[in-house]
Amino acid sequence: MSFWPEFLLIASVHLMAVASPGPDFAIVLRYAVRFGRRQALFASIGIGLAILLHVSWSLVGIAVLIQTTPWLFKVLSLAAAAYLAYIGVQALKSKAVPHPEQAVAGADNDTVPSAKKAFIAGFITNGLNPKATLFFLSLFAVIISPVTPLFYKVIYGVYMAVATAAWFCMLSMLLTHTKVRAFLLLKGYWSDRAMGLLLLALAMHLLVSSFSN
């Protein structure tokens, strides 16, 4: 079999999926604007690494179990929605940045989470998302041929993890550019609260779509 046609198809489908707005985008946007480039980059790396979790589940068959076991799917959906709602509520409680110019310069570090916490936030946001698991299950079941060697499938998985992290790192760099972040910070807590509403909406959508099936 030919490696490149299948790989290019997977890369194209994955690019469209990762570029679409969702919980990952909301998390990176909030961390970039509110806490700065370092935290946003670590959150992006966490999101990328979580892709390997979904790929592993698809390869060993756990994703099929999740899809065919309604109560397990609902438990994962509830956990993901609860986490997104928690972050959303925290964002809604945000107050205006007293000195935006200091925040842009990195001088206001009192409330900035550690790189470890940012990484965990990104990893959990993506890793708990059952919709992401089903996406990769569909990818491996529909696009990737059954005769594709396991070695190639591992390469696909590593590529998607790296590409996802690279995409969100690039987004983090753009959003934390001095002028862009300064403009967003001037909006004060309203931009953060908007992200909170978005995260709560995503949590609600996840619950409704999961429990209506």
C-alpha cells in the first residue's frame, strides 16, 4: 500500500478538525490573553499530548468500548462538561486587570498559574473530551485502511499530536503578540468573561448532545 496518499488525507481531515473552534481553542485563547505566552504554550503542548491518549484508545479498542457503552460515554461526557463548566465559572469571576501594561510586560504574576497547571488544563480539556475520542475512532475506522501496518498508524498518531500542539502554539504566539494582547487586555474582564460564557456553552452543548443520543 502507499503511505503518502493516506497520510495526506489524514493530515487534511485533521487540519480541518483542529482549526475549528472548540474547547481547546477557548482554553488557549483564555490562557494567552489572561496569563501570557508561556502559560498558553504549555496549555497547547498539553492539548497536543492528549491527542496521543485518543490515538492509543483507538488503536487498542477502548474507543469502540466507549462508543458502544452508553453509560461509559455519558460518564466521560459528564466529566468533560463539569471540567469545562468549572473553568468557565472561574473565568466569569475574573476581574479587570488593574494595570494592563504591566500584565503585557509580565510584571503582574500574582494570579498567573504555573506552567504545570497550564499544561494539565490543556491535557484534561482535550483528554476528557469523548467527542475527540469518537473523531479519532472514525478516522482510524473509515480513512485508515485495515491493512495499514501498526507502525504507520503510530506515525499518524504522533504527527497529529505534534501538529495539534504546533497549531495551538502558533495561535498562542499570535494572541500574545504585544499589540494584540494589549488590545485584548484593554477590554478588561469582559474578554475573559466572554470566554467563560463560551466554555459554559460548550459544556452545555456537550451534555445535551451526549445525553440526547
